[in-house]
Amino acid sequence: MSGPGDVLRVAVVGDSTAFTDASGPQPPDTPTLWSNVMARELTARLGREVAVTVWARPGVDALAAWQALTKDRHLMFDVVGPADVVVVAIGSFDHAPAGLPPVLDDVVPRLRPDGLRRRVRSAVRRAHPWVVRLRGARGVRTPPAVFADRYGRVLDQARGLTMGRAVCIALGPTSHRARHHGGVHPRREESERRQLALAGVHGYRPVPVWEHVDPYADRLNADGVHWPAEAHDSIGRAIADAVAEELSPPR
């Protein structure tokens, strides 16, 4: 049994929203990032040291998270496996309005020579928002049935790596005001409902995100996606609430 003086180990599997604020990507120890807000809140509430390890990179969707959780041995056995709390913070990219085929994300960086790669990348960036608008922004990057399968696998794998003993939290998807994604997000609400419901089915405590970001949507990063410190703070506190409740002994 854990005592009050034991370290609470928290593993975060996320995308760029885990380390980026309104001014850009930040170092891991930046105090205003939601993971560090969560850690401070939990320390204050539980009287325990909290050690957070964040695995995150830009553009992580359910497929990328699944590949990492089944192939990256460090993530699997050094980060997630020993964790007392696992926070899965992906899905937003899957629900972004569909434009050009996602396979281009993998193909374009491999093009040679360099001049060709730069020209193609520039053309893709210019074309993507126009294709989103042409489709009415009704498509999503990952079809719902495909997302449900991949996301469910991610949740089960992360939980399984802890042998089922960790408190598991799933963050809902965010939205955007991004020109790259057409500046609109008509399927945001249904995507959020589906993802949070899936999290509950797989034994995770769901924590919505966009309701904490929306009040600050006029202060997003210039990219129209990433959050100011106030949104990070609100999300961090909401996660701490959920973790503390899950760790509290039943009455």
C-alpha cells in the first residue's frame, strides 16, 4: 500500500497540446503547462510528491499513439508501466476537419531532392485549407469507426501496461480557430461526445477539455490551436480533481 510520503508517478501520453502554449513549445518544467499545474494541485491535496513524465510530440493521432505504445520500449516499460496514474491526451488531431490525405504527412518529408520537398510541402500547406472548405469541413481526418477501434486499443494497451492498477484519465479533444483546418469545426461536439463515451467504456475517467479552452479562444496561439496559460491552468486543475477523486477511498 502507498503511504502519504510515497511518490505518485504520473505518465502522460499526448500531442503538442501537452507542451505548447500561446507563445509556442515550452520546456518540460514550464510551470504553466497543464501537466505541471496538475502535479502541484495533487501534491497540495494528497500531501505526496508527484513525478510527471510526459511523452508527447506534434500531430499524435490514435494510430501514432498505438504504434508508440506497442513499439517504443521506453514508453511502454519505463514511463507507462510503473505509473500510478496514466493520462491519455490524444484524439484532437483525429477529429480535425479532413483536407488532403493524411498519408502526405509521411510521404512529403521523404521526398528528395530538398528543393522538391520544399515546393511540395508549400503546395500542400496552401491547398489543405481550401480542400477543407470545399468539403464543407464535414469530413474528419480519421473516420469515426476507425478512430473508435484505434483509440480503444490505445486505452486498453496503456491500462494493460500498468497491469490494471493505475488510475486512468482520458482527456477529451480540443477544437481550433486554425486557418490550416479551414477555420471551422462543425463536428466538434459529436466527436467529443463519442470520444468521452469511448473512454468511459474502456474504464477511463473522462475529462472534457474544450469547455476549459473556449473562454480563452480569442487568445490562442497564432496557429489557432494551442492554449494560453489560463486554459492550461483550468485543465490541469480539472485533471487533478479527477485523479484525487479516483484515489480517494470509497465512503
